[in-house]
Amino acid sequence: MQVLVNGHDVGTIDGSASLAEVIEHVRRELVPEGMVLTALELDGRELGALDPAATVIDADAASTLAVRWGSPREIVAASRDAMGTWMERLERALTACAEHARRGEEWSAGYVSCLDGFQTFVRYVHPAGSVLEADGRGAAPSLAGVAADLRELEQAFVRKDDVGVADVLEYQLAALVHDWREYLR
């Protein structure tokens, strides 16, 4: 089986091995330290959802294993534009939910969607901020107050305090998303 790393032919593998063994071999022998796996294809089929330890590759039956690696910095840069657009929509959704709550309109359905989006946002920006700070971009907006903001939001929700919910959504969560969007530009 021919092995391609980032589009370059790096040799062949014979016999059968677990996907994890193949990846470890390629990582150990062919990939510079500090790089991370970004894509894996066997004969043009994406293998990202497979369990590497449980998946056996028959190198004699397959023709090509394509492995793509990149630095964390490259991964953040590649996703920055898409995330900026997504963060802009999240910021608008948080603000719209807050406006509905202030006017006494139905807002609970949008609230759940906004919180799901905010949770995804936090999972993304924490590692992205670390990479960008290490790259000399400067200090990333702090996530230190997020837990307290979410507790305050929960308390306002339980009290049925629409104005309190709106304030946290708009002035704390949407503002944080805005700060991160600006930081990532």
C-alpha cells in the first residue's frame, strides 16, 4: 500500500496492521514533532470516525493511505475565518434572545440553542487562544468569568427574571463572543 503524507509519497507498507499501529509508525518515522493528525483516508475514504485500535488495515488489499498532518497554528488559521462568521451569528443570536426576553416575548427555544452554541464556542476558543498567544498575538480575552456568568444566567432563569437573563446573554456572553471575534481577526 502506498503511503502519502500531506500529498507526498513516502513509501509503502505491506501486510496487515491496526490503523493505530500504522498511524504511530507514520508519526514516529515521517512526521516532524509538534504536528497533529488532521485527516486520514484509505483509498479515498475518510477514516476519521473509525476506532484506530480496532480497525485493521490489510495493506495488500488497499492501494493508498493518505495521512494529513499540520501544526496546531495552521489548524487554527484555517478555521479562523469560518469560526469568525459562526461567532458573528452566535453573537447576533444571543443578542436577539436577550431582546426577546426584555420585551417579554417567547425566548426559551432560542435560549437552549444559544447555550449550545456558546458551549461549542468555549470549547473552540480556549485551545485556539493558547495557540495564538504562543504565536505572539497577545493575550486572548479571558474565559475566567464564564462559569460565574453561566451560574448567574441559571439563577435568573430559575427566578423567571427575563431582564436578568437578557442582561447576562447580551452584556456578558454576547460581549465575550464579540471580544473573541475581534481577537481572531
